[in-house]
Amino acid sequence: MKNSKEKINNQRSGREKLKEFDELVEILAALRGDKGCEWDRKQTFETMRPHLLEEMYELFDALDRGDKKEMKEELGDLLMHMVFLSRMAQEKGWFDIQGVLKEINAKLVRRHPHVFGDQRVEGVADILKNWEEIKKQEKKEERESLLDGIPEALPAMQRAYKIQGKLSRAGFEWQEEEGIWEKLHEELDELKVELDAGEKERAVGEMGDVLFVLVHLAMKSGLDPERALEKTNKKVISRIKFMEKELGKAKENWENLSLEELNSLWKLAKKAES
């Protein structure tokens, strides 16, 4: 069996110690210290939550744009948050950044026996299956349900994707894509019935069913539904801005145009993309 520590140490050989990381730890400790920054000292896990989310979405934007300079900056901001939160935990006597790093290092080695051990795998499907099996063994005392471990704070669409991923790996899914399409049409028909009847509360449930099936279709097709919807959002924003620009040239107001005229502008914006 391979010596995982030896393998990792060999990969580190010749590298300079990450002095900058140690410096970041020291800077954040100083900011939280008695003579530090008043704003930083007042922060709690709860107050830092929106800032962390904002940094994550700013990184996503940079990734989508392929902006390397911005990606570098946003990754730094995100790393700062990880160290900052770890510092806050250390002050409470929970754990420190060294403990965080030690745990993730051990987890990565443990969950990659095909790299740091002698296990053989056949492709990505095997790797993911092993990952889930190892994870299940690690959490067996903490989790009772197949769906335990999915964060409740996830956006609904991402949570649905996670739920269906776990169900799929357990073999509980449509084997043929045709079955998904049939279910989608069934749910759409049920949604229409409730909408036509003016039953809004029932319609909410049926709309959820439609979206859940669409998420499954996306997963089965190897697509990310969140990314797909965001792509459409950006496309619509781009077309609306094009339309507004054209309206500005013509010195026209949005409100003065008929739906037919707006549709013509929309088609023009769509054509400009190609």
C-alpha cells in the first residue's frame, strides 16, 4: 500500500513554505485583537454570513466572465473569510485554522483510496460511488436517512438537484428518459388544471412538481439547472439592454410602445446575438 504522507511530501518537495498564508492568519488575528479594527472585532458568524455569500457570488461572476484578474482577487477574498471564520471559532475555543486544514487533508486522502491507496477504479462513476460509500461510513452514526447531509440553506433548485443525485445513486430514478418526459407532461397538465380553477395554493405544489421533474431531466442530461437558468437570465438582460439602447436612439419610451413593437425589438435583439 502506498504511503499517502510520503506521496504528499514528495509533491511538496522543492516548494517554498506558504509564508503568505501564515501572514494572512496573523493579519486577521491582529484585526480581531484588542488593538485591532472595531468593525472586525464586532463581527459574528451571523453577521458574516451575507458577506460570505456575496463573495461566493462575486467569484461565480468572475468565473462566468473568465476574468482571471478578478478570479484571483475573489479567491483571495473567499480564503480570507475561511481564515476569519476559523479565527472566530478559535476565540470561542472550538477549533483553529490548523484543525480545519488537518481535517480536510485527512478527508481528501481518505476519500481518494485510488490515489493514496491501492484501490482500483474504472472511471468517474466508480470514483463517485466510492466517495459516497466512504462518506456514508464516516457519517453512519450521524445520519439515519439517505437524504441526510443536504444543507437546508441551499437554494431550492440546488437542493432538488442534490436530492435527486442521491436518489439516482441509490437506483431510485427513471431508467429511460422517455419516462421523465411523460411525467413532465403529466405535471404540466395538473398545474394547468389548478391554475384554470384559480386554486393558487394547489398550483404552488404543482409548480414545484414541474420544477422538480425539470431538475431531474437536467441531471439525467448532464446539465446544471442553476447554470442553465442563470444563462437565460443573462441572455434576457442583454436583450433588454439592447432594446433600451435602440429606444434611446429613437428617443422613444418603453411605455409608449405596443406589445407588437416590443416583440419586434426583441426579435432584433435576438438577431443581433448571432
